[in-house]
Amino acid sequence: MNKRFNKTFELLLDTEKGVLQLNGLFVDTMVYLYDDHGNLQAKEQCPQQSLMMQLPKHGAYVLVLLHPVYEVAVRRFIY
């Protein structure tokens, strides 16, 4: 089975409140948030096309999106 690209999602970061908002996700996408040390900070299954997450602290993060039909998407960002 060929996997489709998962590069169309939007990542918005509210730097004042520490809120990460993801839009344009595929339903049932697994969202993993890691800190800059590789420790898992959050794990969510997306029930709809958008998701909001509260970031625990300032720092660098790696966001990983997994879906069985689409390729893995990875983004790094700093809060």
C-alpha cells in the first residue's frame, strides 16, 4: 500500500499562553509531543480535524503525527 503525504496540516503556537493548535489533521491521527530531551510530554488521538494542546513549559519540542494511511509528519518548534 502506498502511503499518502500528510504535509497539509497547520501548526499555530500562542507564545503568550503556551497553547499549540493543530488544524487540517486527519481524523484518528495520533499526535505525540516530545521535549528537547526526547521525553514524551503528550500523546493524543485526534477525534476531529483540529486539536489544541497546552505546552508544559518553555523549550524546544518535536511534534510527531502518525496515521495508518499517511506518511509520518515531524515538526520541530521552540516555545
